[in-house]
Amino acid sequence: MYRKSHYLVCLTLVIVLAGAVQAVVLAPDDSSVNDNLCLWLRSPDVNFDPATGIWTDVSDKGNNAETIGEAAAFSVTYVLPTLSFGNNTSVFEHTFSTVKFERDADELLRAANVNGGEGLSELTIFAVYKVSNIEQTNSGMTRPVGIGSLPGEGANLGDYFNLAIDVTIRKDNGFVDGATAEHPEDLFFIRVSRMNANGIDQWFNTDGAIEQVHSGGGPVYTTSTDNFYLGDLRAGNSPTSGSGIAKTDIEIAETIVYNISLSEAEIIGINEWLQANVRLERKTAFAPEPEDGALINQTWSLLSWEPGATAASHDVYVGDNFDDVDSGVEGTFQGNQATTLVTVGFPGFAFPDGLLPGTTYYWRIDEVEADGTTIHKGRIWSFAIPPRTAYFPDPADDAESVDTDATLSWTAGFEAKLHTVYFGDNFDDVNNAAGALPQGDATYSPGPLQLAKTYYWRVDEFDALNTYKGPVWSFTTEGGVANPDPANGAMDVKHAPVLTWGPNVFAASHEVYFGSDADAVKNADTSSPEYKGTKNLGSETYESGQLQWNTAYYWRIDEVNNANADSPWKGNVWNFTTANFLVVDDFESYNDLNEDELGSNRIYLAWIDGFDNPAINGSIVGHANAPFAEQSIVHGGLQSMPLAYDNAVGKSEATVTLTNTRYWTVNSVKTLTIWFRGSTGNAAENLYVALNDSALVNHDNPDAAMRTSWTRWNIDLQAFADQGVNLANVTSITLGLGNRSNPVAGGSGMMYFDDIRLYAP
């Protein structure tokens, strides 16, 4: 590996600092260093959300680390890392949680501008992590943590300070190395790196004693960027560095960043604190084995879990009914125990006669503290014993656009030895078929298939004693009608949807069938009431009209071309279920089209903020660049509304004028529901909603803006009616923070809103 000579400084003597400087435990946010604390990511079990990829910064600086998503850098779309767990009893007193970055996935978190957008001339980084399954390709080097920037972020990729796994410190397209200890693999340890005008130093703690493994002088080191990354900065193929892919499993438990060069005594003190405090904080049981939703190919099992942080014993509930386990009815409680292991499906334990194939079982662990009365109710987990019939068909049941040369496969039923396959283009024929020869393989090749045609198939399983008839599955080959909207099986669909579909390549027109009875739609012809008429090619839409709430509807599109002998092509029956609520705004309709383009619907043009009047309204709706709606932090669907607030002017609010959803008495709706979330870095400002620019309701929690998980706010509509609002004509809704009636200067932050709905009692 090429090394620039002015960066090459080696220290041949390992200095054991613990023997040179007295260890005084120092909390990372101690008042002596707190002003210079930029970032503190810890305890992923309570601070990392695997659903959104956000690791909350607990330094109160608001520098949350978030998954990057789409990025031009390396031509990849970064995905969310996962929650994991680890330990190293030689260093740490407790088992702890980690954020895991898989070696074969592009996963990367970024905490942007941890130093307020200023570069760093001094820096101290603490990182508790482990690397394993190391594979360096084409000299690519994994960097688990570090300061840097990706191409397109306004700074050169070479302007970085990253901790590489070869124990060098990557800096300014060069490196600083010379460490006298090897970077440990498959072992959690503490690594400290310090940068200042005199050079770069680093320390390791792999066995309970912190050792200085490198001390190097040199020129003044600075970075012009202050974006902090976690994961592999070399994820994907780099068109800029040409170094290829560095593949390594990385698990990070804790990361702390300061914008100063800490003293040796401070580094030792924080190291001592970390040894005792890198730990779990979750009080409920977690990490179930088998995993939640697992399939078990046996009639008994051992269930285990990781205990909550304060658990002294465990109340165990097991049953085959979710509600019974949830409520803890008699028969599901299996007792209180000290161990984290329980047997099921064995004499003397729950389900002593064995677990039944085709059955789902539920279990819950409540963690009991030492006082015997403080109990933390656990989540309900499940596992299932596979059915004796075949399952998991491929193509999936009702699949569309299947290749005409497809090979069918399935997962064998529980203890199945042989499989009998029936295949055809008529449901009844396949359902009633019998007498075919069995086979040993769980695959079947039906031969060349016709385009745009629906086929049916069934697999019967034999376990050496009995034959178990399978369900009839179906699929449609490529060229058929496809891409239904609403999607097949969609829930919570609006009450007057416009149905759309993609046409068959042979179609000249489309016959539309629609109704609330699945069999009637399936068997309908042009003389049936379910027949809704013919649509010309190019007009693949059907307006359903106003539908009932919370009702399932079925539809079918037959493709017609009288010039083709195979016409008509009968379509599959699709279904959707309407919502049991009225949608005020789900934020799904907003787009990023230019304002002068046909169909443009940018979120900030619908929700009017304080952009044009910042002297009295400190809100900004939408991101500065596309996508303007939020597409990572969402409650439902694909988008939510980001609202930045700055209450230096007293209040921050955004208002939307209602057009279609103005009649708030339909179906006797009673409750307005708004989903919101904020951040621990947000200022604690009052959250409010107003209707028709007059009637006002405040949230009853003054710290609502600091909620870091999605929170449902239910408001009785009578509260607005009592203030004179005509609920039969609601013209606008306003979301805001501050004191709307008497504005008082306050703080700032970022809020997210989603799924504004009206519910009946």
C-alpha cells in the first residue's frame, strides 16, 4: 500500500495510559466537556428505530444519524441497518445492543453537520464497535466511523477523517498509521482517536485496559466538512476512488464525537465510564428465539429471549390465541421463572401432546423487577408449525405477468415425502382432479404456456401415511392485464377511488366488472349487474363512485380484441377494502413536478407556511430540495409532511385549504386524528390545531414536539363545534407550534405529520 512519507510516523512503544494517568470516571456529558460534545449515539435498543433508520442523538444537540437513502455517490441506494446485540466481558460489564451494517448490503448512516456546519481543526472520537467477516477487494478499505462527505454533498470526498480497519486513520486522500497493535476482528472494543494541531493519536481497549497504540506528529490536520458517517464509506462501487467494494460486517454500540482535543485524563475517564455503561436500557424482553414469525419444522421447541435491563424474573405466557395471550387468560400463564428458556410441545410443559401442524402459537414475556411488583409487559411474539399441505407457491397465488416458460415450485408440507401436481386452465377441473402420479421434487415444469392466460395448479402432499389435498393456486402469464390500482388486497382505500390498470398487449378494449361479492364478480358476464361497461384502449380507468365504509370490493378486467381468436382474456379478480375513516390528508398526492407543469402538486403550495411572512410565522413546509415531502420518516404510505419551526417570532404554523373533505359530519364522524413525531433536539413548544382559522385545540402534553416516535393525537370534534365551527363546512385546517393566541418567542425544531383522518365513534 502506498504511503506518503510525511504521514508515516510510528510509535514502537505501547504506552499503557492507565498506569501513567490516574483513572477518574468521567461521563461523556459531564459539564467539563458537555459544551464540546457534538454527537452521542448510544443504546440502540431504545434510541435506534430500525423501521426508519434513525439513531437518535442523546447529546441534546439534535444531530440524529439517519439512513442516507438514494445518493448519487457510488451509484447506490443505501438501505437501513438492523438492530443486533453483543458483549465482551473482558471490557464491558453488560450485554449491549448494536446497530449492524451487513457486509453484503449498502447500509450507511449520516449525522449531518455535527459541528454546526463548521470544519474541524480539533476532534476526538470514541467508538465501541466490532468488525468481522472482513474482505477487502481491490485495496478498498472499510471505514466503520468517521468525518467525511459523499460526492455531491458540497465537499470533496478526500476531505475526511475516517477510522479504517487496518488501524490507519484515513485523512485527506492519504493516511496516518503506525499503530503498534492489530485491529481486533470479531471482538467488541473501545477505540479513541484524537486530532489536533500536533498530530493524531489513538487508543485501544480490547481487554479492560486502555492502551495508546499510536502517537504521530505532523502538520495541522483539519476537515472542511463535519458530516459524521457510520457504516462502510466504501459501500458500493466508487466511481471516484476506483477502489472497489470493501465488504465487512460492522456492529456499532456507541459513538461519541467532540470538537476539541480531549486530554489523556479525560480520555481515560470516559473510557472507564464506557466500560460500565455500554449496556442495554430496554426494560422489556427482546431478541426472541425462534424469531418472531418463524416457521418450525418440529412439534416441540425451546423458546428463549434476552432479558430486560432491570429484570429479576420472568412471567411466561404461551397459547394458540393472540387475544388470550395478550390478556393473560387462565391457561396461557406458564409461571414465573428466573431463567430465560422455556420448553413447549413436550410432556410436562405447555401443549404436552405436541405442537400441531398448520397452527400459529403466541408467546409473551413480562419482565418482573426485584420488588416483585414492577412488571414490564412484553410484546407478543409468534411462531408457526407449517401445514401438512404445500405452501409458499412460486409463482405466488394470483401472480401476474409470469413468464410463459416458468417452472413452478413450492415448500413441502410438514413431513411430506411425495407430491402430486395438477395443472390446467380451468379452476373446477384442477380442483376436482385425482389420480396423477406422485413425484419427489418440489418443482414442476408445465411446458410452454400461452400469453395473457390464467392457469390453475394444485399440489397434494403425502407423508407416508396420508394424502393432504392442497389449495388451488392461480397465476396469469405475461401480456395480461396487470398493475391494478388500488393494489390487490389494499386496505384503507378512500371511499370514491378511481380504479386503474395496465392493459393487455393484445387488447383493443376492456370490459369492467365491479361489485361487493367476490363470486358474483368472478362469474359475471356482460349480462350481469356487475358488468360496468366497456372502456376503449387508452382509457384504463373506472370511477367507482361513493362506496361504503370498511367494506370489501372486488373487480375484474377482461381484455377484448375481436380480431384475435384468443379473445376475450378473462382477468383475475382483484379486491380492496375501504377505510373505516375519512382521509383529510395522507400526504400521498404531493409530487415534485415543476410548479408550471401540468399535474404539479408540491406540498408547500398546498400547506401555506411562513416562507413569505417570516416576521410573524416561523414555519417552513417541505424540504429545501426534492423530494419536498418526507419519504423516510413516515407513519403510513410513502410520504409525510416535514415542518420546520422557529418560534423566535412567537409561532410557527401551516394551513391547508380544504376542497373535497369539508363535510365533517358524514357517517357521524366524531374524532379528528393526527399522527406526529418530533425529535429530542426539538424545543418544547406547544402543539396546536385550528379549524377555519378560528377554533383552536392545544395538545395536552407540553413536550409533544420532543416525541421521537409516531404519536396519535385524538381530538373530539365537539371541541371545535363548541367554539362555533360548522362541522358541515370545514374550510381549512392549521397545524402549528407556539402560543397562537399570545405569541411568545421560543425555540426551534423539526416536526413530521401524517395520516390526518376522521373516525366515527
